[in-house]
Amino acid sequence: MQADKKQINRLLKTAYGQLEGIMRMVEDDRYCIDISNQILATEAVLRRANKEILKAHMKSCVKNAIAEGGGDDKINEVIEILDKISK
Amino acid sequence: MQADKKQINRLLKTAYGQLEGIMRMVEDDRYCIDISNQILATEAVLRRANKEILKAHMKSCVKNAIAEGGGDDKINEVIEILDKISK
Amino acid sequence: MQADKKQINRLLKTAYGQLEGIMRMVEDDRYCIDISNQILATEAVLRRANKEILKAHMKSCVKNAIAEGGGDDKINEVIEILDKISK
Amino acid sequence: MQADKKQINRLLKTAYGQLEGIMRMVEDDRYCIDISNQILATEAVLRRANKEILKAHMKSCVKNAIAEGGGDDKINEVIEILDKISK
């Protein structure tokens, strides 16, 4: 992975902690809307991690592959991810 | 929370396991696109958990509040969540 | 439809005008990224119109149906829409 | 624009026709949920047009710019669009 490992780890750990919190909220029978909001917050952190990973990927792997005369496979991979993100 | 606790727990545990896997992938310097796909899969599981929670919430809390002559606050809460989901 | 017709019409006309602009941009061979940004802006206006329609629907049709002792069908319809929005 | 003009035009005309239909539905006071479903369908067509435009853009403009030794601006533009899509 080409993204800043420290930043990605920080984001993933945040999501991990949020998810542990959500499992406790379910256990404690907390209010549905509060749990729902926490799930949305966790999704937002994962989306941010994913965007950072994709940015770094395009700026390194994709770019290098194209500069070396190829890159079509890499572009197709990014497009497949884009397809999933923009369903 | 009104949703089926067992189902929600199963979904949250799945997301939790996926997230642990993603953190290992980052540690092991795995390919960006593989990590990105795993993050998208985890988001999909969280979205599913959230939808189940909201369904159950509408079919119980919201419905009961309206049947008892109120419910406007509950409807507004659901609309706020809808606003966040449909950004 | 229960939403403020004037507001919904205004939003739909905005989207309509944007779409006409986008078709001209395609005709004039404008820059891809500029066209992409205009499409995203049009989607945002449609999402807003949809949210206003759903809000009004929940505050009137859904609420009234529940208050009259029913409403399960109406709740299921809203959940189906939620399912599509939160794919 | 680099995408297949015919295909993009076809998608945009579909969205345009759908939008005209939606405005008539609002005029005719049709059921909220039916209008909502039509709006979602129109958004889906616009998303598809946008994806086709971005695919073609990456496979031509972005790729060519990188192959000519540049491309950082183009990559940043695609990332900005990705940021908007994945809010």
C-alpha cells in the first residue's frame, strides 16, 4: 500500500474503536437512532481511509505504470472501485 | 434497540473481523486495491446493519409513538438520518 | 404528493435546466471534468427534491395511516426507498 | 469530452425524459413514493453517464498527460470528483 501508513492506521483504529462502542451500545439496548448515528460515523471514517488509499494509489502505482508505457490494467482497477463507490 | 439483536450482533461482528483483516493487510503492505475492496465490503455490512436497525425502529418506536398521538419527534429523527444517508 | 409543490417544482426545474446545460456541454465537446461536476450538481438537486418528498410523505401519508390503525404498508414502502438510497 | 458521445447523449436524453415525466407526475399529484422511485431512477442514469465520462477521461486525458511526463493536475481533478462521489 502506498498511502501514509500512519494516517491509514489512525483512521482504521478510530473505526475499530467506534465499532467496539457500537457493539456495547447494542448490548446495553441503547436507543436505535443513537446506534444508527454511530454506524454512519464509522462508515464516514472508513470512506475517508479508502479515499486516502485510492489517492496514494493513483499518484504512485497508477502513475508509474502509465509512465512505464502500460497502466491500462491499473486504470481498469480504479474504474471498478469507482463503479462500486458510485452505485 | 428494537432490531433483532442476534442479527445485528452477527453483522457487527462480521464488520469487526473484516476491519481486523484490513489492519493486518495494511501492516503487511498488501496491494492498495485489495485493501480498498475490503473497506468497501466492510462499509456494505455496516450499511446493512444500519438498515435493519432503522427498519425495526420505524416498525416499533416510530409507529407506537404515532399510534399514541405523537410521533413528530420520532419522524424528524428518522428524517435526519435519511438526510445523512442521502448526502 | 404531499410536499410543497412550489418547492419541488423549483428544484425539478433547476435540475431540468442543468441537464439541458449538460447536453449542450457534451455537444460543445467541453472538458470531461466540467461535465462530470455538472452531473454531480444535478444529482444533488434531485436528491434534495427526493428528500423533501419523503419528509412530507412521512409527516402526512405515513403518519395518518398509522394514526388510523394501519400504516404497515406505508412503512414498508419507505423502507424500500431507504434500501435503494442506501445501497 | 472523450467518452462515446452517442452513448452519453442517449443516457442524458433518458434522464431528460424521466425528469419531464417526474414534473408531470408532480403536476398530476401522483403518489409520493412513485415520484420518489422515478427520481431515484433518474439519479441512477445520471450516475451511469458520469461513470462513462470518468472512465473515458482516465483512459485518455489522464493517461496521455502522465505519458507526456505530467498528469498530477489531472490525477488531482479525478480525486476531487472521487471525493464528491464518495461523501
